[in-house]
Amino acid sequence: LSWYIKWASSVLLIIAMILTSANVHPYNLYPAVLGMSGWLIVGLLWHDRALIVLNAISVAIYLLGIINSVL
């Protein structure tokens, strides 16, 4: 299961980076938050605290960006 999640999440993060480099804001945030959420799930499945902390903080930052773009 984690293999599929990590690869799908990695593809989403690459898409988010492409959108960011093309300055497609705020739509770049949506695949980024999904990709980071996937890696957060992988970190939880692997019991890897570094992945959990990094991706939980990243999800929060991206969600804040989405909230700010909507308001």
C-alpha cells in the first residue's frame, strides 16, 4: 500500500512544482497538499517520525495558503 501512495504522492508533488514554476497560483497548492498528505500517510505507515513531522507541517502550511487564497 505504501508503495502506491508514495509514488502517487510524488507525482502530485512534481505536478505542484511544475505549476509553481509556471506561476499558477493558487492551483499549485492543491496537488501539493494532496502529495504532502500522501507522504504524511506513508510516514505514519512506516512509523517514521521525520516524515510525519515534515509532512504534517507542510500540509498545515499549504492549507493555510489555500485558506488565504479563498478569503
